[in-house]
Amino acid sequence: MMAPDEIRSTLEQALPGSQVEVTDLTGGLDHFQVVVVSPLFEGKALIERHRMVQSKLRAEVEDGRIHALSLRTYTPEQWRKLLR
């Protein structure tokens, strides 16, 4: 099991300049929704963005600390438009 703050910290360190929000979906600390807003996603297809995030959490998924991961990835501009 992993705390949401651990996931957030891991991703923020691995993807510099990114904002990360992590929600524990079930209360069991193994099913998460992760929202990542990053300038690193500029010009990247959705699948590339997801792979970038998933690769940073591969060990945690493989050892079972994370069972399910729902990803939402945005560029800063896309995020600003969503918040309007």
C-alpha cells in the first residue's frame, strides 16, 4: 500500500515542474486517481503522457503497492481551460 502523498512526491520529483493531485479511490491505499499537469506533456499524445507517468510508478505497480491507477494528464494550457 502507498499513501497518496508518496505517489505525489514520487511524480513531482520524477517530472520536474509538474503539479500532481492524488486521490485514494477506495480507502484501501491501492486504487488511485492521479491528475498530472505538466509542461513536459506539450506536444505529446495522450498515450505518451500516460506512459511517462506509468513508467515513474512501475516498481510500485509491479510489487502490488498500487493495484489500480486512473490517470488524467494535462498541459498547463489545457488545465487552465478546464478551470474556466
